Amino acid sequence: MTQLESVQQTGLDFGELVRRHQSMVFSVCRHFLHDRDQAEDVAQEVFLGLHRNLESIQSEAHAGHWLRKVAVQRSIDAGRRRQRRPQVALADVAEPAAETAVRDPMLGETLRRLIATLPETPRMVMVLRYQEDLEPAEIGQVMEMPVATVKSHLQRSLALLREKLARRGVREERWIG
């Protein structure tokens, strides 16, 4: 079956899928990796994979789920590769273009750095929950883990972040607000 035939059968257009989902894919990569160039490379890799597998995509919803899942996996892989050979100090990375909900810019920077210190799985769970605004059930689907495990990662990560903020003298009312 050619790609043209598969597009005709499923009614999915690669260009339209890219337009609809590129910001989500880039956002997942960017928030996890904290490196715009690397996030762009990973997002491009994800869409190249979509192009190769377009005939297996059954619907628009399936495409969105598939893209989010692959973006998560590729971001984790890229983070692992970078850990083996770090290239840029975290302090040198530019802030994300999207505004964060944190009112205090210094606190936002502190939180971003603290989240970056979490192990990769809890960090991705935090990114998907608080940056991508996914529900725990959706995170479980994307990361192929039980919802209870997602909630456990969230609870432990939040407790760890509270503890680290307290050690830095940040009062809880400054970041709950």
C-alpha cells in the first residue's frame, strides 16, 4: 500500500497532523529537555516517525496519542544521551517562550531547576501534569504505567520539591498562592 492510498483510506493528511500537533510535541520535548535546539531536533524526529508510520495511524485521536507517547519516549532518550555527554549548563538555557503560572520569576526559575534534578520518569510525569496539563489517567496511557504509579510519582515529587524549597527558605505560601 502506498502512502497516498493509506491517506485516502484513513482520511489523515500528514501536513494537517503536523500543523495540529506540532506545538504539543514541541512543548513536551522543550519542557523535559530545557533545550530549544534539542527539543526541535527531537520533535522533528517524532514527526519523521509519524511520516514513516502514517499507514498504521487509524484516526486523528490515535495520531495525537501516538505523537504524545513518542514525544515522551524520544525526550527521555535524548535526556539520557545528554546525561552521558552534557553540552550546556542549565543556567545557560533560555527560558521557555510560554508564560508560566508562577507569579515570582525567581521562584519559577528555582522550581524549574529543582524539577530538572528529578529522575527522568518522575520529571516527565511532572512535565506532563503541570506543563502539559494532562490528567493522571492520560499520563498513565502515554507513559504506559498504572494511574496509581503516576499519582505516586506526583506525590513523591511534590513532597521532594516542598522539602527542597523549605531548605532554601522559601515559605509555602509564596508558591501555593
